[in-house]
Amino acid sequence: MARGKIQIKKIENPVHRQVTFCKRRAGLLKKAKELSVLCDADIGLFIFSSHGKLYELATNGTMQELIERYAKLNGAAQPYELSINLDTKEETIRLKQEIEMLQKGLGYMFGGEAAETMTLDELLILEKHLEIWICHIRSTKMDIISQEIQLLKNKEGILTAANMYLQEKIEENTTDYATLLGSSTSSCPLTLPNEMFQA
């Protein structure tokens, strides 16, 4: 019995939708490979699942090569390359301007003639950079001081423990010595009897 024609619309049940996606994706990739072999065609295929997972197929070479061929045939550069190039150029220009301004600022700080050539805006930017640097310096200084304080606390703890240990040992030795003296005086007196000196 032949299956009836199914209506093409979104499958509402997520389990059925995932099963259909997996089956049809495999079928589509298989058909693309067959078309490539049978007709000697170069095929590039992207599939994005509803979860954002990428599946791709390039039957001859890599997908990048196919995209470059497509861009050449259309006479347009790839959009993401254009945006990257524009971003890079803007970033380069901005960094060059910042370097020039900072070099002027260094000349100004070390008493050069740069102060005469700096505009008010450049001086304000330099002031802002100096404030940021001072904040970084203070933060780094506080971190170093905190680390040193922690090291000193650790040393204090070690020394306190060593001191307590030594005090306990001194008390033990004192007690042992006192015990030893107490037992020796009873059995062997340190003073000699007076009779020995009487003739």
C-alpha cells in the first residue's frame, strides 16, 4: 500500500521533528554525493539544525575553496572578509592615533616642546590615560602589599608555632631536670657530713 502525500509544514512534536531531520539530512547528503559523482559536479552544502549545529558537505576540495569560487563568480568579496578588513583598518588607524598622542604626552611629561603642539583634547585624553594608569598602579601596589602582608602573617604563624614548641620543650626539660635534682639530693647529698672534717 502506497503512502499518502504528506503535508509540508513544521512538525510540532520535537521527537518526530528530530527523527525526520536526521533521516532527511542523511538522504540529502547522500543525494548530493550521488549527483556529484554522476554528473561530475562540485557541490557545497550547509545545514544548520534547529539547535544551531552545523553540517556541511564539500564534494570536491574544501568548503572554503567552494565559497571563494562562488565569490569570484559573483564578483563580490566575502562579506565577513570585508567586515574583518574594515574592522582591522579602523583599529589600525585608532591605534596609530593613540600611539602618536601618547608619544606627544611622554614628550610633554619629560619637559619637551610637545606641550605647545598638543591640543586641549589631546591633553584631556592624556589626563584620562594618566588617571587610568594611576588606578592600575595603585591596584597593583595594593595587590603586592596584600601578598606581602599575607606572607608576613604566614611567617608569624610559623614563628608562633615554633615558639610554642620550644616553650613546651623548655618546660619539659625544666621539669625533667627538677625531677632529676630532687631524686639525686635524696640519695646522694651534695654536702659532706661535718664528721668527716673532725679529727
